[in-house]
Amino acid sequence: MKSFELIKPYFIERRPDLIWGIAALLVVDAFQLFIPRIIKWAVDDISAMNITPAGLLTYALYILGAALMIGCFRYLWRVLIFGASRRIEEGIREKMFRHVQLMPATYFETFTAGDIMAHATNDLKNIRMASGMGLVALTDTIVLGFASIFFMGYINVNLTLMALIPMPFIAFFTKIFSKKLFAEYMTVQAGFSDLMELVRERFSGIKIIKAFNRENFESDSFCRGSESYVSKNMSLVKYTGLIFPMMIFLTNISLAIVIFIGGRQVITMTISPGDFVAFISYLGLLTWPMMAIGWVTNMIQRGMASVQRIEKILAHEPEIRNSDNALVPKKIFGEIRVDELSFNYKNKERQIPVLERISFFLNPGETLGIAGPPGSGKTTLVSLLPRIFDAATGGITIDGMGIKEIDLELLRRAISFMPQEPFLFSGTIRDNLIYGDPGAGEERLIKSIEMARLTETIASFPDGLETVIGEKGVYLSGGQKQRLALARTFLKDSPIVILDDPVSQVDMETAMAISETIRSLKGHKTIIIVSHRFSVFKHAEKIIVLKDGIISESGRHDELVESGGYYADAYEMQVTEERIG
């Protein structure tokens, strides 16, 4: 079975636990099968009036001992088998998490965060149930079912054949329901993904919802999504709701047959009262395997649907990966060459051109400024250097080596990258600062804080560096978030520094101070700055202006101011605004 290939390695890894767990389960089944024999002996002795109170006590102790063994070994198999299923779930979850982290940014345009979260919760739970309780139910169905039928046949073959008349109907209905259940489970689990994404997006955008007074609208939207999910579940319930009542009905048909025919055989002395009672006990034991057929079908179909959904995610191979013979240079100096670089974003229908034939060169220690109107491709360009995206045509080299040939981990370690939208984790200030370099010492930590002009801000918090900033830094202002992300970038000691709009959310005085900090790195690090505040470009060796994905202007700050183009006009406007402010 193809779907088993995903969980096969984890089954093999947990094989000892599963083997011992099944062995314990078989012991439980053996004792369960032994109890009706004890009942037979007791009833026959009672019927014959050939037993003493001591004999009855003996039979009672036998049953008590069997019950004690059943309890002990049932505890054992639950720990072993359910524990193994939890480990299997853990292994698949970790594999899925690692795989998703390797995916490029474009991958998350196909799979939403809510969809991935649904896979990591609901789908993995279904796989755990199928590999745990499903295995137990399947074992009981085979072992307890066939053993019960054997002992029933041992008592009376004809009565057994009559009692098993409903069995073909169970097999027939199971086959019919299997295909229906699989399709319905796929629909339900896809609906759960949609609902998860709807909830995640609304909670992420709660400030916007409140600002625009859209609480009632979003509540109605959620209700519609929830109703859709419930509707899909109700469609599933039409099938799952039939399984267990049908199994109980067919089981009771067997019981009715046994009472009618077996009771007459007791009257005619064909079988003894003890055999009759034991037969009914074995039929009772057979009831669980008969019901388990429906339960196993239910869980296996749900588990297979979940496996296929997870396999769909794992089938996406990482587009950005190491080459077979990745280069691992001892040191990266920071020489950057971009040659005829073009890049297109892909959507479902077409490719959208973003950059076209971009070229520039930086010596180690030089600074490049990138300016341009919104949507001109600035952020995309700097995202290509650490291979967050990969360009389709043209090339980027660092120290003469193509970035696709350099070991990916080494490449990203050589670049300190501050994205346009700084993301902070819900930990402490210290946790966020040292994220890129967990081994950084206190001296370097303090220096990076000073470089980002964050010293006074941190000192104002009672807990200082241990201040918890909340999800996405909710307790910080926009400027504080940006400076914290900037300090994190400075702390990572890399030869190449990329800053995407590093001073957009700070006041003019702080922006000038940060600009001086960046200037102090000249000659020590290769720096690429994207900014709408052109004052940070004054000391850059090179500036390029992007417009509609191409380089429309290039030169030094003074040259571009005198050229009379977009850069000069935008800079003049900024100077005027500063004077007025």
C-alpha cells in the first residue's frame, strides 16, 4: 500500500514496542477466551447439582485471577502500542516540520499557514489513531474473532454456522462504505484546513478588524465557514452513523438466532447449559471484533486520507537546495557581482516580471544603496542574495563563486539580513537579539544594542533584556521593533550586511544616528541598504535606482542629486519636508 510508505520507517523504528505490545494484547485475548470456559464448567456443575461452596469459590477465584491478568497486560499493551503510535506521530510531525522549513517563500503562496497547521494537528491525530487503536482493533478482529468462532465451533458447529449468517452482510457493507468514507474524510479534512486558515488570518489581523469596526462582519464570516465545515461533517456522519448501529443490529440477529436455536438444543439436551452459556459468552466476545470491523474501516480510511494529504506536502521538493558538490570556502570576504539578473514571480496563470537585466559590482567593504518607488523590485533584489528566492536567468557571485554553488548554510551564515518587515518571536528581548548568534557574548550584545540606538529603550523596561515582548513584539512600538531587528542583524558577525528599509519607522534624529553607525561599518563589511530616506546613501560608494524592475539611474549620491532624475526629485522633497518639520 503506497500510503503505508510514509509511516513504514517509523513502524520499523518502534517495532520492539509494537511486537511486545501485540504480545501483551494476545495474552489479554487468551485470558478473555478462557473465562467462558470457566463459566461453562461452573454452570454445568451447578446444573448437575455437583458442586460445593468451595468449588464455586475456586471458579470465582479463577475468573478473578484472569481479570487481574487481563488488567495488567491491558495496561502493558496500552503503554506500548499507544506509546509507539505517539512516537510515530512525533516522527512524522518532525519530518513534516523540517520539510516545510526547506521550502522556498513561493511555497507558502500555495499552502496557507492554516492548511499546514491543520496537517500538523488533525491529520497527524488521524494517523496516530490508525496506527495505534487501529492496530489494536485489527488484531482483535483477527485473533479474538477467529478464536471465538473456533471455540463456538468446538461447542456446536451447526449453531456456529447459523450464528455467522450475518457475517457476509458485514463484509458487503464494509466494502461499500470504505470508498464513501475515504472521499468524505478528504472533504472534511480539507474543510478543517480552510477553517484553520480563516481563524488564523482573523486573529492575526485583529487590530485591523477593530480599527474598521468589522467584528460583526468577521463573526458572520466565521459562522459561514463553521457552518460549511459542520455541513461537510454531517455528510460524513450519514455514513459513519450507519456503521455502528448496523454492526449492533447484525450482532443482535446472531444473538437472536443463538437464543432460539441454542435454547431448543439445551431443551433437547443436544448441548449442555454450560455450553449454551459459554457459547453466548463467545458470541459476546465476537461482538467487539464485528463492531471493530466498522471501527477499523473508519479509522483506516481517515488515516489514509490524512497520509495522502501529508504526502501531498512532502511531495514538493525544495526548489532551493545545495548542489551536489557545494563549495565550502574557508572564508567569505564579501565581493558581490550581479550580472544580467532577471526574476519573475509565478502565480497559477502566468509569470509576473519583477526584475530585468540587473547588473552591479561591489568590492569587499563597499556600500550599495538601492532606491526607487514602491513596487520597483528592491526587496525582491536583496532577497535573491541569501537565496530566499532563486533567479531564473543571470547570475550572482560572491568572491567569484556562484551563490547556487556555495553551501546554502554557509551562504546564509555569511549574510546578516534585516527584512523590510521585521519579525519578532514571542520571547524576551534577549532571545530575539541572539537569535542569529546564540553564542554571542554579553559585550557584543551590548555593542549591538548601542549600534541600533536601543540602549535607553531597554533601560526603560523594568526587566531589561529579559522583558517579554509578546507575539510579534506586540508590546513594542513600530520603531522599537525595527531597532530590535536592526540590533539582531548587527549582532550577527557576517561579512555581508543587507538592510531593507532600516530607518523607516524611527524619527529623524535616530535615523541619522543609525546612518552614522552603518557608515562606521564601511571598509569592514559589504553593505547593501534599501531605503526611502536617501540621506542614508550619502556615504555609499554606489547607488542604483530601480524603476519598473530595471536600473534607471546609478552613481554616487552627489551625482544623482545633480542628474535631475527620480532620485534628485525625491531627495529634494525629503529635504523640504525635513526643513518644514
